[in-house]
Amino acid sequence: MARQLISLGPRIETAMQLRMHGADTVGHVFDWLTTPFAGLLRVLEADFDVFHPEGLVLRTDIRPHRVEDLPTGIVFRNQFPLFRGNATAEFLVFYQEFMDGFRKQVARFKSCLGAGPVTCVRRDMSLDDALRLEAAVSALFPDADVQFLYPNEQGEEFVTPRGQARYLPSSGVLGDPAAWARILVEQALVSTPYRRAVSEILALESRHLAIPIANRLTEPQLRAAIEANPDSAAFRLDLASLLMARDNWPEADSQAQAGLKLAPDDPVAQYTATLTRFHNKGCTRGAALAVLLPLLEARQAQPGWFVTVASLLDQEGRPEQALQVSRKAIAACPDRARYYFNQAKYQRRLKDFQGVIMTLQAAARLEPLPERYSQMLENSTLALARLNDAREPEPVTETSRQAQPPTGPGAFMYWTHPEMDRPASAAAWQAIIPGFQVFGDADVLPLLPEDIRALYQKIRLPA
């Protein structure tokens, strides 16, 4: 019976390489965490009774921001939805969802150790730490058939009662697949390496695990993977994506067309091959869009696809459609300021100045606006003010006054705050929208029945 491979960290490299070369596709509890050794021991010794809300803090001193569990020192990579560059102080609103997923992974981990032979893999371990880890696992799972593999960057090799340390040099964020494949094969843990490309592994995650293409595998590593598994379309498509990022469109097209030949029904292959063919003048922009637009409905559609298709639509003189597609990109990834910048450009072409203002204000909550977009925001605010000034009201006669029902302001805000009577943004809104009004508790209370007022005044809302 083949041994199941489970990562014990400390970084995502271990899980990524085990998924790439091993037979298993399921995720485990330590896969996408940054787990110091002391934290790993504490989790095991506590039988996974960890990650209580009072111990979780938002690390705003690192970019992108991460959540850390102070008692263990474990840092979560993608388990809490956080806007990049923007402190989401209320990250604990996602706590129950996170714990539900954590408990499922713990149950899976325990089931695996009780069901059959398992090899746990932990990178960069000393002999003393390896012995302590094996003792902790044995105490928690005394009857488990568990062994250990310790790939070590510093070259320290040793043998323990249940495991072995092997030299494995470090290489980039995700490690060197060739070195990992060699060790896993030599340890008889894998018979056929290079089963899955990075893009396939990421697609299996329920939460999008964002790893920029430049931080994945290098070009030589991808070419070695293609040589080892020439029937894999995904490795060729990953190489095509890397070459596209470098503007090497001819070679990217060669790899994309080869990937499409291997997987003609794969939406990722269709998207990549169509895009490279267009950039190599193999088809018109309109013909490319005829293929790309339906692919946006595919389950495999990625946020970047919407951005690219929106840009092509804009270049084709279809800014209305570009705006619709751009909104879907933001809905999929609301933490990427670049997506808002693109949307603002399409809105400006449509002379939707109020839309530009709202889009760029949303972008500014993620990161400071570049000079170009600060100027666009200022110009759009002025343009909207001029348009409003130009809308002179028709003369009001007694007849028209009687015929028209009374109307309120075009836009208003209800504001309640324990210390501030008016929001700081009120003046800006009034400059943009004539007749904009702010209502508060003092305006509402006289309108309420007397027996309701006391109850209403006990309600406390955030601003």
C-alpha cells in the first residue's frame, strides 16, 4: 500500500511539491500556513485545540497583511479574506468560517493517520527537533503507521527511529521540482513525479491562493517538467503564461498551441492559445473576442481573464461591454487596485464622471492613487460639477407647481455617530450633487410615535 504524503510545513513549498509529485490531491491542515517549529509542537501537544479568537491579531507590518496566531506564531496565508494594503480590522467576522474549515482538515488529518501508512514531511529540521516531533506525533497517534522525511537546506543528513533527513537545497518560493522529485523517488515515496502543474494545484483550492506567475517555477524548471511529463498540457500552459508575462509571444504561442492540442476542450488551453494567436497576428481582435467572451462563463475563468477581455473590448471600441466585464473582475477580486483603475478608464470614455469618482475612491481605500489617477479623480469631480451647474431648472409657474408633487433631494445620507453631528464627507458630496442632504437622529425623532422614541434612542449603530 502506497504511503500518503502529508506536509508539516514550515512553508507552502512542502505542500506544493508533495501535490506536484504525489498521488494525493486533498489539502491538509498545515499546507498553506507558515508554521514555526515551536508552533507545530504546540498544536500537536494541544491536540489541535488552538487558534482561539483572543490570540489572533492582524499583522499590518507585513505586506500583504496577514493574520497571526500569537500563542503558536503560525501565520495564515489565505484563510482570512483581507484586502491587500488595507487593514481589515474586523477580520474576525470570518472566524467561524475559518474554524469550520480548520476542523474539517483536522478530522481529515487524524483519519489519514489512523487509516494507513503515512509519511509526514517537514523541511529544515535539526536532529533534536526531529526527535521531539516524532515523540509528539507518537504520543497523539500511538498506533499510527507514520514515518518522517526531513529535506534540509543546510545539508545536515541523519537517521531517526522513524525517519530520515536528506539534503535538498532551497530554490525560490516553491522550491526546485527536480530536486524534490529525485528525493521522493529515491525514498520510494513517488513512482511517477511531475503529476500536476502549479496552476492545477491552485485550481483545486477552495479559496484562491494567489501566487504571481513570476514567483512560481522558473523557465528551466518548467522545461524540465515538460520533458519529464510531455503529455501534460498544464505544464506547457504554465510555461506559456510565464513567457506571455515576459512579452515573448512567439514562444508563448508555440507552447500554448501544443497545450491546446493535448487538451482541446480545456478552457484554460483555449483562452491561452487564443490570446497568444492574437498577439502573434494569427487572428483579428474581433475573432479573438468571439472565442474569449464565452470562456468567461467557464468555471475555470480567472480574474485576470476578465481584465484582459475588458481591455480588448475597449480597444475594439466597445467600452460599454468593457465596463460590464471589468465589474466582474472586481467582483471576483475586490482587493486589486489595478482593476479599479482599468474600470475608471472605461467610465471616463463613457463620460460617466460620477462612476469614475466612486471607482477611484474605492481604489484609494486599497492603496494611494498614482498621480495619473489622482488627476483623473480631480478632473472628473470638476467635470461633474460643471455638468450640474449647466442643468438650469425650468421656470416654475403656479400651474407647474400644483401639477408637480413635492420631491426630496436627489441623494441623501442618514448619519448617526456618538460624537460627530455630520460626516466629514458631507461637504464633498454637496459640491458634487446639488441638494444633497444629511439627515440624523434629530430629524427622525419628531416623526416617531412617542412610545417608540425611547426604544429608538437606545439603538447604537456604528457610523
